[in-house]
Amino acid sequence: MSDITNKQFYVKRLNDFLASGNYRKTPERYKVLDVVLGFNKHFSIADITARLEQENFYLSLGTIYNTLRLFISAQIIKSIDFEGADSTQYVVIGATSNVYLFCTTCGKIKDVRDTNFITFMNTRKYTAFKTDHYSLLVYGTCNSCARKRNKSLNKKTTTKKSFK
Ligand SMILES: [Zn+2]
């Protein structure tokens, strides 16, 4: 997997894809690729815009969106869509994480590398199907939301008790 974390691997993948589809090699596409590869976790279009603006590079949302669609077709990134999430998140295919924990209370997403899950998936063989990549989307409650919930539950019980 070491070549997959290498930037050159993705640049070559984009080069090949653009060449095979007769797409133009615009500097914008390579700039967005550079930004995308700079994230070591999931990212949204807003994250990309923020990074670009930090470097005084301005692209319209439409251009960024279309570039991401192109990266998806080129199998460079994939989207992870959580039900109830504010925005679509993306991850680089071949990134170290493969499990994404979504807190349904605050919407936070945590990227996790689960080696047991990888081992399990490596044993899976599906009829007439070749697996390229996979992700596991897990819904639940993060620790800080669970603590807040417990606190408010405790408050309710103590108030009840004081009434007795
Ligand atoms: Zn939370």
C-alpha cells in the first residue's frame, strides 16, 4: 500500500484519466488534487475552498464540484454520504482510514483505521464481483455528546429526587 500514499501515484492516475478522456490538463485540476492530497482525513467542498483561499487561490464552487466529480470518475476520491449530515464528505481512495464514525447528535465524523475490518474484508469473496475499495459508515454518539446527555439526565433525576 506504500505507493498508494505516494502523491505521484495520484498525479499519474489523474494524468492517465485526463489523457484517456481527452480532458484538458488545467492547472486548476492539479491545484485541487494537491489540496485534496494534503488532507489526512475526510474533507468537504468548504474545506477545499478554505485551503485554497489560504493560498490566495480562488475557484468557483462549481469548478471545485466538477473537479471532484472528475476525481471520483478517475477513482482518486470517493464520497461518504451520511444520512442527516450537513454536507457531502470525501476521502482519498487508498487513504489509511476505512471506517468513518458519524455522531448523529453533533455531526462530527471521526476517521478510523480498523485492521480487523481490513482482515475481514480481505476474506470476503463476492460472486461475479471484484472489490476495488470499501468504507464502513458507522452511526452513533461521540463521547462529548454522550457526556452532555448523561449530565442532563442526571440533572433531571436529582431534581426529581429533591421533590420527594
Ligand atoms: Zn457528538
